[in-house]
Amino acid sequence: MPAQCVSSRMGKTAIIGAGMAGLACARRLSASGQAVTLFDKGRGVGGRAATRRVETAKGVLSFDHGAQYFTARDERFRAELSGLAGAVAPWPEIPGLEGETRQVGVPHMNALPKAMAEGLDVRLSTKIAALRRDHEGWILEADDRAAFGPFKVVIVAVPAEQAVSLVASQSPMFAAEAAAARTAPCWAGLFAADALGPPPFAAQRLADHPVLAWVACDAAKPGRPSRALQTWVVHARPDWSAAHLEGDPQMVLGALHEAFVEIVRPSALVFFAAAHRWRYAQVAQPAATLFAWDPALGLGLCGDWRIGPRIEAAWVSGHALAGAVMAEMTAQ
Ligand SMILES: Cc1cc2nc3c(=O)[nH]c(=O)nc-3n(C[C@H](O)[C@H](O)[C@H](O)COP(=O)(O)OP(=O)(O)OC[C@H]3O[C@@H](n4cnc5c(N)ncnc54)[C@H](O)[C@@H]3O)c2cc1C
């Protein structure tokens, strides 16, 4: 049995996952006066709305190695963003993606989740390994044997594949829904280069390249600190990423590097290169509904995997689930 550390300072609702879905849910619940505690296994909030900072020989550099930009079609999402002005900016011109303005976090993508997390109770570096219920409510067991609770409500806001094992013993139906969803992997390449001139392009979506689907100059996105160095992020195609998912990282990096130089050459002299494997990157097979909610259990599931592979979808799912939880609380 894990050592139980029940804290009365914790909220009545626990949210596992402080990505866009978990944060959207937490903000709405918190704004309605409910006490919420978020748990995330990462060292920062945001999940796949991510920025990686690396120390290089030429200073600390940042790479948006997950989501590249996001849409804001939903009116409520736009209202949320307008309250976070300063953390987001429009990226109006992305070649091949005309017709709609996309947004980015500024000065980096993780500025958006960081701004959303302000004022919330977030426990980082805490991986929840299991959920159980006792007579007082939900207890969350972490992988280091710490336990948190009791909570009246638990929201699971993690990728579908990771939700399955968390909810299997408590709700086989929700576990089956999550097991039916599928998230495609993505190998990302991070490159820093001495700028020999302006970048040849800001970003390109590649339809026919055998390895890459996306190449972007991070430094050319809006609101980035101007510097003499260029940071680039490339994303491999989903089929290539799946075929090389368990491949040797050095070999994968070699292939990404070669493809990067082929496309961006000759304006870049690379002095830093790294590969990042997203085992669960973009939803390929979503569930059918915005969220799952069992009021009798006090258990809910949300995330991009309910609707589609987008930051906005994750936000909409988390926001909608919070509405269902609030309606239940009001009815009691
Ligand atoms: C390479 C890549 C490119 C993308 N490009 C775009 C794009 O251009 N535009 C766009 O809109 N979207 C894009 N996306 C998708 C977008 O990032 C996601 O749809 C969105 O961020 C998902 O949010 P979420 O909250 O549902 O999940 P996540 O962001 O995955 O958040 C889940 C959180 O749960 C935590 N967690 C998981 N298991 C546990 C556990 N057991 N205990 C505690 N914490 C746990 C994780 O650490 C994570 O922080 C991209 C994603 C990737 C990876």
C-alpha cells in the first residue's frame, strides 16, 4: 500500500494533466468558486503546447517542438485568449495555410499554458499511477507511492492511450472509449544555426517529402526575441514517425538533419541538433463526444482525443467538461 498523505489544503476536484484540456477545465471550475488541484508528471505545464529550453555553446535557446500554432474558431476560446493578451499573438502568414489567422504563444508556445496556470494549484513532477476510491472519495496514487486526496471529483486530462490504464479499474466503459481512440506519433528535430542572412522562409508544410511534414523557423514566428541565431523545428511525417518509433535516436536525428539541410540550405550552419520523440502527438482517431462524465462516480475524461488534433479542441473539451461538473454540483 502506498504511504497516504492526505492534505486538507487540496481542492475538492483533482485534475490529472495540466495540458490545455486540464487547464481549461481547471480555470472554469476555479472561476466558479470550486477548489481544484492539478497534477502533472512534467516539470512545467502545457503538455504538447510545449517549449524546450536548451543550453548550447552559444547561449540558452528555446524551441517550440510540439504544437506549432493554434486556431481560435470557438467564441469562448477567443474570449479566454483576449483575457490572456500578451501571452499570444497572431501568426497571419503561413504558406499553404491561407484563409484563417493562426495564433502562437509569445515569446514561446508555453507562454499560453503558463498564463492559464497562474493562480491555480498545480503539483508538477507528480505522475499519477493509479486511482482508487474509499468511503471518503477518490485517492490518487503517485508512482513514488505518495497518495493525494480524498477528492470528490477526478478529471483525467491525458492522452487517450495514457488514460486507459488510469480509469480501467474504475470505469471499463470509459477505458474502452479511450482504447478506441488513436494518437499518431511524431519525431521532431530541433536545430540551431548561425544565421547567414534572413531565413529562406518562416514555415513550410510539405506534402510530398519522404521524411518531413513540417519545417518552421521558430525565430521567425511573431513575438520572438530577435537574435543572430536561428532556431528551427521540423516534424517528421506520421507514417515515417510510426515506422521509426523505436528507432535509434541518433539514426533518427541523422535522417531529420539530412532532410532539414536539404530543405533549408544554404542559409544555415547548424551548431546544435537534437531529436524529440512524441509517442502521442496528434489524434488520428478521436472519440465521438466532447468529453466523458459519470456523475455517480465523479469521474470525467477530456482532452484533444475527444474531438481532434488541436490545441483548440483540447481547450473546448476541458471547458465543456467543467460545465457538466458545475451543473452537477449546482444540482446537489
Ligand atoms: C509534434 C506536434 C505538433 C502539433 N501541432 C499542432 C498544431 O500545429 N496546432 C494545434 O492546434 N495542435 C497541434 N498539436 C496538438 C496539440 O499540441 C494537442 O492537441 C494539445 O496540446 C493536447 O492538449 P491536451 O491537454 O489534450 O493533452 P496534453 O497536452 O498531452 O496534456 C496532457 C498532460 O498530462 C500529463 N500527464 C500524462 N499522464 C500523466 C500522469 N499519469 N500523471 C500526471 N500527468 C500526466 C502530461 O505531462 C501532459 O502535460 C501538435 C502536437 C504535437 C506533439
